[in-house]
Amino acid sequence: MKFSPITSVDFERSLSLYKHIILSDRRTHMTPEHMEQYILKELKTSKTKIKQFTKVNEKVMHASYLISLRIAKAGKPHTIGENLVLPAIKDAVGVMFGDKSSKDVEMIPLSNDTVERRINEMSQWTEDELIQRVRKSSFFSLQLDESTDVQGLCQLLVFIRYIWNNGPHEDMLFCEPIIRGTQGADIFAVHDKIKGFMKKLTLWQRNIEKQNYDCFETFQIFITENDIKVADDIISHISLHLISLKDNFNFYLLEEMKKYEQNSWVVNPFQKSISTGISTKADEELIDLSENSSLKLQFSRNNLKMKMFPINQLLATNTTRVQRTRITRCDKNAAKKQVKNPILLTKTKVIRPTWIKGNFTQNESVIKFKTEFPMPHELKNLETTKDFFNYFFDDCLLSIITEQTKLYSTQVDPSKPITLSKTELQRFLGILIMMSVNHVSNSRSYWSDNLGNIPIKNYLSPNHEDRDRPFKIRTIVDLLKAKFSSVPFDEFLALDEQLCPTKVLKGYAYNFEIYTGNENNFVERQQMLEPDLGATGNVVVRLSRVIPRNEHHKLYFDNYYTSIPVMVYLEKLGIHTIGTFRRNRFPDIALMPEKDMLKKPRGTYDECLTVVDGVPITTVSWKDNKIVNVTSTFIGALEPTIVRRYDKKQQKKRRR
């Protein structure tokens, strides 16, 4: 099947040609004397044109294309041809055949731009060859499919089958990313656009016959500026073009549009006459759904909210069009940039629970820690500190670090690749551990005569050229995290942030996350079916993935991470939470104002309760040296007790 539908591009090209003939060709309005002077002037200026030609050896050109093809197949950067491939070929040829042949190799063009141009040319040749084969084929068919690449992005694949050399052939026509969604609503939206465009064709034809050219803005501007009256045959030609375009749409898309009309119940199940076409039982369920008054009312409200923004924007656009006389293409692009996405204008819903005064108590069976995990046998056999370290940094991890380090050094400077063994890496890690225990004023002091450390001075030179540099550590981090989370979890867990060079926390880390500013990944969150709880809330969700569910672990964190949505989400997973909080994150809270509590004696506290989505939450405000606000989903305020505290006024401890 071959077809080439008429598009509006042909009309625009004809219009541009007509404009060029009328305005640009001055010779149509010249007298014979002026015509002779004009031709002589053109002949004089044409003599000054200079043409440049470049001669390249055919074999050199062939080699350039072959190397560019290998670079494209390997998926390497284009700069590798000039930085690595060409010097390597030059060295090999120089050793095998002498310096003269080595100089001939230098003639191969392999710069970044050249390799890119070669790859683009070969790609275009391949595409042209495929199109020529398809055109010569009596029949061809297309197959569309979607796939997901390594980055999780949806790609549209189009395969084509055709006849070549008396046999069927199959090739990939193109692969493009799918920017829009592929859900049912997106598919119906495409059908709506096609249906709307077909109605626009009828409107344009009717307006053209009435000599109303607003639908073709460029054409309207052209005839207005040049005061041209459009002939009847041109109007007839445009009208026939629009009719032909509509007929082509009907020919190729009429069956699809009929299927769309039959399945319109997917978008709006509350129509008068509906049928699924699947089975009688499905039709009965659809009828029950369409007669549900509450769902129908909610459906109508949602449609009204979705339509409000486009209608207001349309009214504003129409008002602006009446006032303006002409807008250039640059102005249109600037106006498009100023239009904000209506989805981004929606704000996150603020949870405003109802708080009541009272004391929070939780059933012991609900918060009792269920499982006491036994220590694995391989961990029990760890006797020394070295054994414990080797459990995490095993031979597999050390091999990965060694290989990635050598690979990185080759990529940075292929002429000076470093040689690193597993033993040298173990020495380097041992030096890092020793430096963390034996502190000196600065790093250079480890190699000084007075404060220097002998093992460090013997195994690592301060000016070592092959020193380790952090690069591609994601594999190492993932392996360490897997090892850390293999240890059984304690009942009480804590979550906090730290700066490694300035702060050290005591305890065992079951999970950790290195901050790079790119952790809040939308695609990953969708795959894990996790809600968007904000930047700090998503940190809690990610780090708590390794915590066993419904084992009643207790998780502690500070006010930087505490929020009602985070507590509700973790409680539904069987993870109880407690932490300090900021009052501005808990709207309409019924606690005593902080100004009033500061006037109370030390030890005064106030408590209030609420229930959010079936999860009970308590908040306690307690006066110590300052006001302390604590919230929890498993424990409330306990009975106050008397303790001995230091009193600044009396300069001694006393009972309070």
C-alpha cells in the first residue's frame, strides 16, 4: 500500500513561490534599457565568486568512514577517534612498517566534527536506501510497538516488512521516544484531536468560500500587506485541496474513528445508550455504574474543573486577538514561554485534622515487636576487626574497585594508564582507616619526619602519580548497602543526616544515601508505587524501604523529616514513628501556644490527639529549657516523675 496525502505544506510552498515571483523578480517591471544594465551588473558580480575544492585520498576517506562506523556501533564518544584510535593506529603502524607509513596514517580525518558528520551521512544513506527499497516493493506493511530502554523511558519502535530480491525483508524504520503518555486517556485524546481537525477542515473550507482567510494567518497577512485580491480559481483550488485532505483522512481513519465511537464509554460511562461489546455481564456492570448518582455527580465536577482553565485561557486569547493587528513569529514564541502549565498551578492539599485534648494510649499488642531475628552464622564467626571489615569489603567488591579505577585512568589519559592490584588497594584502604584513627593537624603531616607514620610513608608516596580518585562508585555503594541491610534489624531505629568530615554518629547503619541533589527520582518513585511526600518526606520513604513491614519497628527522626503524611504512610506499613516537629507543619493544632507555655514552670506539658486516614496521632508540647514538641503514632505523654536537674541560679542540682 502506497499513499501520499496532500498536506497544507504544499499550499504554503506555492504561496511562497508566488510571493517571490511578484515581489523579488524586479525584471518583470523593467524597461529594456534597465534590463540591459541589470544583466551587465549581474555578470560583473558573478566573476568575483570563488569555489573551493579539497582533494582527499580515496583510501584515507574509506578508512575514515570504517572507523566512524565502528565508533558508532560501539557507542563511544566521537572524540575517541582523534584521542585514542588514531594514536593507537599510528603507534602500531610505526612499529610494524616504519615512520613513513605512520605519517600516512595521520592523513585519516577523525576529528570530533568529522566523525559526527560521517555517522550522520552513513545514517542518511541507510535511511535513503531503505526508502528506495520500500518504494520499489509492490507491498509493504508497518508494525508499531513500544519498549522501555535502560533508563526506563518509553520508546516507540516501527518495523517495516517489504519485498526485496523476490523475498520478504524486515528492517527497523525508526525509534523515537514517546513524550506523551500511552494510557487509555492519552489514546482517546489523540482520537479527539483527529476528530477536531477533521471538523476544522470543514470550517476552513466554508470560510475560504466566503473569502474569509483568518484560518491561514500567513496568507491573510500577505494579501493584506500587498492589497491583493484573490482570484476565484485560487479559491477553488484551496477549497479542493481541503476537500481532498478531508477525504484522505476519512479513507485512512474512518474505521478507527468508528471503533472510537463504539468504545467512548471508556471515557464517559454515563451516556444514554452504551454498550461494551464484550459480554452481557460487562454491559450489565456498565449499566449499574452509569446509574450511580454519586459517581455521576463526582464525574461532572471533575470535568468542570478540568475545563475551567482551557475556557478561561481561550477567552483571554480571543480578547487579545481582537486588540492586536499583527504578531511576529518571535512574539508568538515569547507568548508561549509565558503560558504556565495548568498542572503546575495546583498546590499540594494541606491536611487539616481535628485535634482534641486527651492522653494517648496504644494497645501493647499493636506495638509489640514481633520477631527477634537470629544472627546469621557467617556473622557469628567474625572474631577480629579485620574479619568484620573483610565481610563488607570482600574480594568481589575489591575487584570491582580495582577494575573501575584502571578503566577510569585509561579514559582520562590513555597514554598513562595506571596499574593497580588488589593488594595495593587493600593497603590504601588500610591507610585510610589508620588516618581516621591517628589524627594529625593536616594530611601532609603523615609524611613528616616528626609526626609521620612509618607504614603510611613506606606504602604511599605523597606525590604518587597513580593515586585513587572517586569515580563511578554507584556499584560499590549498592554492594555495601546490600551488606549493611543483611544484618537483622533492631526494634528501635533512627534516621538522621550527617556531614562525614565534620560529624560522626555512633551506631550501626542499616541503610544510607549519599546526597547528590538528584535522589528525588519521579520514575523510580512510580515504579516503587510510592507517594510524593515532599523532598524531606521522600528521603524517609527511600531509606525505610529496607525495614521489614508489619513487624512494629519504631522509627525516630527529628523535625526536619517529621510531617503528618510521612507518619500516616509509615504507620500503614506497620512502622511506628516518633519525632520532634515544627508547629507550622501541623495546622490548627490544639496545643497551648508557646508564648503561654513559656510563662509556665519547667515540666509543664500539654497533649492533643487526632486521627488522619484511620491513623491515630498524638502531639505533646513540653517545657524544658526550651519548648519541646514531640509527635508519635504509638506512644503519648507518660506520668511525670521527679528528677535531679542542674539549676543555673543556685549553681547546683536540685529535685524537680
